[in-house]
Amino acid sequence: MKKKIKWTALFLALVLFAVGIVAILKNSHYLYIFGEYLGVNCDEVELKKSSLENMKKIELKALKADDRVKFDQSLMLINSDHPLKDDHELSLSEYKDTGVQLNKCLNSAYGELSEAVFEKTGSKLFISSSYRTQEEQQELYDEDPSTANIPGTSEHQSGLGIDVYVQYYAGFGFIKTDAGQFINSNCWKYGFIIRYPSYGKEKTGMKYEPWHIRYVGKPHAKVIYNNHLTLEEYIESLKNGVWYKVDDTLISRQKTDENGRLSLPDSFKSAVISPDNTGSYIITINNAQTPNDKKSSGFNNFTDFFEYHNI
Ligand SMILES: [Zn+2]
């Protein structure tokens, strides 16, 4: 008799186990989240140090007047250690006559991302929150300090962070959808990162927010996502004054010298410069993707590269 009870109990345990497995597989977003946590979709990207020759020190004022240089805010680190300054200058523009205010630097990139989501998943992407004023952030914080950032430390106040959703699936539910999973694994291709990834709580101080995307620009997003980093870790990893190379892009984080100058190659085609909100600037020199540029992957040194392209 006792033996029979034992076998029945074992059988029931097995049935429960099987039901559990089926339930997990049915809610496959748990498996998806676990995969992202482990970085299964990441493909490590090397950020190589590069020694450049023929550098020139240029004053910020002169760089701002240079047609080849675009200043934006794409690499500002905004968190409780680095709040927005009181004199922070807003750089906003309206997204496609929707009344939604986004940081200027990401307006067209968001359009590309939104189109890709529709194309790949058939879902229309909506924005639930983009730019917020100090007062709006204060209200949210007063309502629930456990979910809203302290005023001054939210990316929403710069228009750089956006909360997105698809119909019926907002907040954490977003990751249950194909669109949510597409964005979490692919938004780097459009210059965005998941600002508070599942693996980043110790660095960002924030729980996983699969719906909060942040624009940083394509080369940076590629390195951050594929190397399984947070924005905090990425910016820390860029040593001041060093030049790095990823694909055909040169990246350097620098403080201005005593005369307010940054150091750039003597000749370049175009550059984007963003303050990083930690006291430095991040310079990104993108080279146009012409057939000749593609050959550049064979160059070991950028002096050769610049000479070859006569830039
Ligand atoms: Zn948000």
C-alpha cells in the first residue's frame, strides 16, 4: 500500500514538473529575457586603441563654427551621480507633427526604428513618455519614488530617453511582444540602447526597463549592446585622451585643455561631438560608407587611411 502511494506521489510530481515546463515555454518571454540577461544575441565588438598622427588642437568655439562638426547631446550620462546641470540647454524638436518632443539628435533615428519595428513585426510603435519638464518629473516622483527618478536625474528631462509600447502591451508587458523583443535585441542597429538592461542594476541603480530606449548613436550602441555593457560602464571604459576605432569610426573622450581646445586629426570629413556630462566630450568621427571606405578595414593605421582617402 505504502509503495503505491509513493509511486502516485512521484507520478504527480512529474506531471506538475511537465506542466511547469510547458507553462514556461508558453510564456517564452521569460526564456527571451534570460537569453538577453546572458547576452546570447550579443557578438563581442572590439574597441581597438588607435594611435593617430597629425593631430591638431582646436578651440571649442572654432569647432562649433566648423561645418564638418555637429554638436549634440547624444552621449550625455544622466544618473544620480551625474544629474542635469541647472543651466542645461534643451535641444528638442517635435516628432512628425505629433506634439511629441524628442531630443533633436534622435528624431530621424527614432523614425527609422519605428519603421523597422512595423516592417519586422507588423506592430505600430507608440511613445508613452518622451521629454518631461522638471515639474512633470517632480509630480511622477512624488506619486511613486520607487519607479520615478529623482528630478534632475531622469533622461526624460533631456528628451534622450523614450518610453515605447505597442497596442495593449505597455510597461513590462512590452517584452512579451515580438516588437518588444525586436527592439531589445536590435535597437542598437538604429543607434539606441536599452538604458536599464536586466544585467545592469548594479551599475545603473535601476531595475530592468525593457521599454525605455535611449539614443547614443550607432557606433556607440553597437559596442554597448554587443559587449553587454551599461552606458555607465561604456563611458568609464573610454580613457580620456585615447583614440579608439570600431569599424570605420574613430572615438575619443577628451577634456578640453587649459585653452579650451580638443585634439582632432588634422583632416577629417565629419564629426559629432557630445558632452558626456562628466566633464569630458566624446568625439565621434564617422567615415562615409563608400566602396573605397570598405577597403579601409585592411588598414592598420589611420594615417594610411586618411592618406589613402585624401581627407
Ligand atoms: Zn523612461
